[in-house]
Amino acid sequence: MSTASTGSRNSRKTQVGFVTSRSGDKSVKVTIAYKTPHPLYHKVVNRQTVLHVHDEKNETKVGDKVEVMETRPLSRLKRWRVVSVVQAAVADIGVAISEQDVAETVPTKITKA
């Protein structure tokens, strides 16, 4: 016989990753990057996992570092939800840069003497 304990929940997995896409209302994609050795060549290989996450308050932006928690299935793909924003993304100023500005700052091999 199972008994329901009041106020206790099962421990759930948490992950920290970066928001890479805002795919719809209250939905984001979070990418979790990690490194693992190749089984044969023993070189370190970069890998990533993409999670479909529920963002109830629509508070995240692309580039934010967020903590996500495992939850019950919310849709066909969403099994995670946003717990908190660990670090907000750097805001873009939105100023257009011309080719001339880039050419002035980038050093070239050809220099006029």
C-alpha cells in the first residue's frame, strides 16, 4: 500500500544550459554542451544536447543561461521547464556596421609604405 506524504516530492534532474531558440509562445530550446572522449581515438569531442523547455512566464531570451528542471510531459517534446535565469544575455545595441568600419579595424597583410 502506498502512502502519500505531504509536502515531499521526488528529486528531479536539473541542468544548466543556454537558450538557443524561442520556438513559440512559452517554448524555448536549451542547448547543453559537454565534452566526451572518443571511444577509439581518445580525442576529446564536443557534443551537445538540445532540450525542449517550457517557459511559463516568457522571461527568457536567446543567449540567456538558464537552469531547467525535469517535469511531467507537457507536450509531444517538452519534458523540461525553466527554473531560473542564471545569467541574462548581453543586450545588443542594434547599430549597423558598414564594410568601411570593419576594413579600418581589421589588420591586413598588405600595408602601404
